[in-house]
Amino acid sequence: MARVLINHGLNNRRAADHWQRHLANALRRQGHLVSYAQFPNPEAPVLEEWQALLIAETELLIEAGDALGELIFIGHSLGSINFLWAVDQATLPTSFDRVLLVAPADPTLLPDVKVDRLDLASPELKGNLARFAPHLTVVASDADQWLPRGVTETYAKPLAIEPIIIAGGKHLSMADGWGYWQGVIDWVNDPTADITVRG
């Protein structure tokens, strides 16, 4: 069993066939404690509001107790950047046992949300990642419109990580055909599972 915090991205209202909604429901059926909150104003996010909800949901999972298992974060796109912002600011109330960032957008493409100020190459961010996300996995495609420089240049090199790259997956969103995604469900239960498995 695990405590799982799922954060959606820009314009996402937790549509019925989005892989994150399938993930939340599948994990709940398995007995995991899952937070999959709707963030406010997903079409025009306010960073401070998204940060407040991230921290509040984390605190609730902490209060549930360590006896319920690992604390796991899974974010998509802006949800991933929202997590990284909290890591950079060292405002998370605890560390996560495992973190999965799926198709994290290039922060410089989102100046309206103010996350374009996130410096992925800063030593402070890398140090805080070691503290708050010691087991970090990044999954992205090689054809993501929100990663024009590619995941390797944008995230892997500055964070010194090895990403999982899915060929032709675009933004790994529902609009790109990413509905049910068995690999992510499997990954929650087993960090060695093949996360690229679709069905």
C-alpha cells in the first residue's frame, strides 16, 4: 500500500479518460490512499494557489501516517513543474519516497504562471531534490511540443538524471491518445516495472 499524490497539468479538469484518472481509480481499487485534487483555474493557473493546494494535500497524506506505506508523487506537465517549484523553494512539508514527473513542460514556456523563473540548473534545486525527491523518475517523449529543446537538454542534463524517453508520445496527454496507461499503475506497485507499457 502507498499514499499517492497525483497532480494534473494545464487545462486539465480530470477528464474521464485521462491516464491520471484511470490511475487514481485503479490505485484506489487496490487499496492505496490517493489524492487527485482539482487544482483551481486550470486554464489560467495562479502559482500561489497551486502551491497552496500541493502543500495542503501533502500534509493530509502525512497525517494519514507512515503505516499506510510509501509517499509517492506523480505529476504531469505543469503538475510536475508545480512540484519542482515547491522543491526549489523548500516549502514541501516532507520528502517523498518516490517521484514521477511525466512530460514536464519547459518552464520558460509558461511565463503567465510565473514558473518561467525556475532555474533547473541551480545547485540549490539539485540539492533540494536530493532532500525532497531522492528517487526521481522523469518520463517524456521525443516529440513533445512543450519540450522544444527535448527532455535531455531541458531536464536530464541540468538535473543529472537519465530520463525514460517514449518515442512519438507527444505530450503524453489524453489529447495525444494517452488514456489508460498500465505502466504507471504498475510502477506505483513496483518501481522496477516497465512504465512504458500502455495496456
